[in-house]
Amino acid sequence: MDKKRKHFDALVAGSGISGMTMALLLAKTGKKVLLLEKAKRIGGLMQRFKRCGLPFDTGFHFTSGFGGIMDNLLRMLGIGDVVKAERFSPPGGARLYIKASDRLICYPEKSSEVCRVLCEHFPAEKAAIKRYFADEAGVFANTPAMHFKNMEDFFDFSAGPGSAILEEDLITLDEYLDRLAVSPELRAVLAMFAMCHGSPPSQISFANHCRVSFGLHDNIVKVKNGGDAFIRAFLREAEKLDIEIRCETFIAECLDVEDKIAKSVRLNTGEIIDFEQAVLAIHPRSILEILPEKVVSRTFRERIDKAEDTLGFFSLHARLSPKVEDFPVALTSCLLSLDLNRVMSNEHPDTAMAIMTAVEKIRNEEVQTVNAFKAMTFEDCRQWRGCPDRSADPSYQAYKKKQCAQMTADIEHIYPQFRGRLEILETATQLTFADYLFSSGTAYGIKQKSGEFNIIGKLPLRNFFAIGQSALLPGMLGAMISAFIVFARITEDRQVCELFTPEGKNI
Ligand SMILES: Cc1cc2nc3c(=O)[nH]c(=O)nc-3n(C[C@H](O)[C@H](O)[C@H](O)COP(=O)(O)OP(=O)(O)OC[C@H]3O[C@@H](n4cnc5c(N)ncnc54)[C@H](O)[C@@H]3O)c2cc1C
């Protein structure tokens, strides 16, 4: 047999949370799986990195879903024993600072409690706040994919007509808020979690906004050891299930395309891989690069060409030196402008920022760390794209310095006790994310605009499927759910449900 030719049942390209999830699901049904990752390390945006021995998160800081669907997904993957939620201290721990009014709102746990706190802050607009929270909870309750408990639920859903479209899918968040007729400040507060899906209120459907924001209003938590907890758990299971993982490896060309099916590919390493199904857990524009031109219709190409990227982030990673007495472990979102549409198109220099504070231990010493993320779009750093040695370019360094100075001033305004103590250890622009992940460096893939269809499931090659954050809903949870839904669609034998037992005793 040709040494440069190997057979696998399934091939998964992209090892972010969606690719890792899909690889595990397929392997648990006994399939021989090959997972390809173009970067040097697996994990995509879930990876952490270390500076001065301290771990920092890149693209995963907090999530919703624990105590609900996340527990069910982790159990079915057999990793619920090691991926554990960690509450902020004080509980709730999520706060919102609004620069225009110098107002700080502390969010308690539970959506109903958040509603109550906002009514206290905006007493004249109580009725509108209650209406908003009722509608948000209604969309969440009526979205089946957010409530699946076991594998049968995913199979039932995938066998049905597809996702149920709600009335709220057909209006934008802006249109909904116009009807609600709230003050500009409350409007920004209700739309704030747009930062967690990356599409501005004028474009996101009210329903998709609610699908992301309800969970975050209800139960926002960190994960112990951040994204590394998922990667370690995945590697443990991958070893048991004999998943083959190849880094710095990607599909160079589809081969033997017949009747819109490609059963083999050539990798960049020259090796030829035969397989039954391929799942692409990568940015839709990268999918287009893989599919042979002859199978891609003009409509499909235009759909992807037209798709817009979500916002990205400028990130700053620091430690406090010396330490402070008053150090909450919290997530503080900061609205530096009230107009989220302008913020998310970078038309406003004061955008929005999230500040995560944490305590890390190295060599038995507790260190206080600060991760801050400021919204930006690709336009911000387009001029340095393709620049051979950006880091040596004085204009790029000056841009980064200016961002850091602005962010430091804003952080110190919100946390006066940090003044003069922030020691910046690393920064990253959207170009840094793009370099590491072979994408445009966006935070959430492509925008999920009201009235537009996502690229999920079957692709123009009939045995190729798309999953990931651009497929269903952005964020780690949305990327994971997309993998489960598509897994149920491509797995023809419903009997596999037996392998995902309620106790999580998978094969
Ligand atoms: C700064 C930042 C903060 C964020 N914070 C949060 C948060 O707190 N909570 C949350 O839920 N979400 C957050 N997100 C979003 C979240 O990280 C993503 O929605 C999610 O991780 C996306 O997972 P994925 O599997 O779709 O893609 P990715 O994680 O992007 O993985 C795709 C992988 O595919 C690889 N790849 C690319 N091209 C190829 C190819 N041709 N062949 C093989 N491999 C390829 C890439 O190298 C990458 O490893 C954040 C994002 C950013 C940027």
C-alpha cells in the first residue's frame, strides 16, 4: 500500500472548540478520526498562553450554559469531570460601567435579579425593562437548541425541518429597541452583550441577540483553567479514542471529485487521505479556499464573499505590581460610548472594553492579573496587513502604545486602586489573532445578520459539512452546539444515541 496514502472514516479540519467537539463525537461512535490543525498547537481561540509564568486567556474568558445545556454537552462528551465552572467573587461578579453617566451597575446572578437591579437604576423605565426581560426569556425558552438534554434531542431536531424561525428572528435588535422607546443609556445597557456576538444592533436579529444575552444575564461564569481545561480534557479523550491529531497540517486540494463528492484530499504534507466525511470547523472564507471551484455555485460564493466579519479585540494582558488589598475577581464591561452601532464600526474612538481580573498562583505566590479587551475592527490595523515585520514597524508600535495608554487610563478610572501598578506583559491586535489562527482575526467569525442564513451543515461537496462559530451562534457555546447539531445530521444511525448515556459513560 502507498505509504503516502491513509484511510480515515472522518476528517475534521480546525481544532478550535467546534472541531475538538466534533472529533470527539465522531470518535465515540467508533469512527477513525483525523483532526487537522493549520497552527502549531491545537485549541484555536481556547488556547491560553504564558508570560512570566502567568497564564492568560486569548479567546475564552467566560460563558453561560453551566447548570443547563453546557452540563449536558460536557456529559455527552465525557469531560464533565474536568471542565468545571468557577464563579466570580463576589457572586454575580459581572459589572457594567457607563462612562457617559459614570454609572456602575453590579449584576447579580439570575436574569430576574438583573431585571430588578436595572429597574432600580432606571425607575422611570421599569415597564420597558420588564418587557425586555420577558421577551428575552421568551426567545430563549422558544429556542429548542438551547435546551437539548441528550443525543436523542439533537437527532429529533436534525430530522425535523431545521431550526424553528421565531418572529423575533425577523426584526433587528435596533428595531425592537425603537419600539421599546427607551432612553439612550438604557438602550446601550440592554444591547451591551452585542460585544459577545460581535454584530451591531442595527444588524443582529433580536432573537440571536437574546440567545446570547439571556444566558449571560442569567448565569455568567468562568471555567477553572480557562480554555486549557477543554483542551486538556479533549487530549485525554482523544488518546483513549485513538484520534489522530496533526498540527501544521491542512487540506491542500480535494481529489477525485465525482457527483459532488470528494473522497480524498491531498494535504500540504503531500500525503493523500481517503475518508467518508469531512467536517470543516474553520472560517467560511477558508472553507471556500478548500472547495473545488467547479462545485461552488455563484450564489454560494457570493453569499460568503458578502458575509461581513464581526468585530475583533485589541487585548492587553497585565499583572499588578505591587498587589492591592481591594481586588475583586470580576468581569467589568465598560461602555465608553452609548452608540453601539458606531462603537462596533469603529467610528468612535471611545469604544467598549471588557476587563477581567483574576488571581493566579505561581510558585505558591498569588499574583493579581488583568486582561482587558477593547472592541476594534479590522480597519484599525489594515495598513499593517501583509507587512513582513510588523513588530519592527515604528508606526505599528506607536499604534499599540496609544491603545495601551488609552486602555490603561480607562482601567485606572474604573479601578483607581490599580493606578501606577499595571505592568503590561503582552498586547495583541486583530492581526495577531489573524496570524495565529489563519483567519481575519475576528472575534466571532462572520456576522449573524437578521434575515441571512448561516453556513451550517452540508456544503456544496455532499460529504463535506460546516460547523463553528459562524455556523449557528457565536461564542464557545454556540460553536459547540453547532458541532452537536451537525453530528446528528451526518450520523445516519440513530442507535449511536445509546453510546451517549445519561451518566456520561461513553465507550
Ligand atoms: C479576544 C476574544 C475574546 C473572546 N471571548 C470569549 C468569551 O469570553 N466567551 C466566549 O464564549 N467566546 C469568546 N470569544 C469567541 C470564541 O473564542 C469563539 O466563538 C470560539 O472559540 C470559536 O471556536 P471555533 O471552533 O469556531 O473557531 P476557532 O477557535 O477560531 O478555531 C478554528 C481553528 O481552525 C484552524 N484553522 C484555520 N484554517 C485552517 C485550515 N485550513 N485547516 C486546518 N485548520 C485551520 C485555526 O488555526 C484554529 O485553530 C472570544 C474571541 C476573541 C477573539
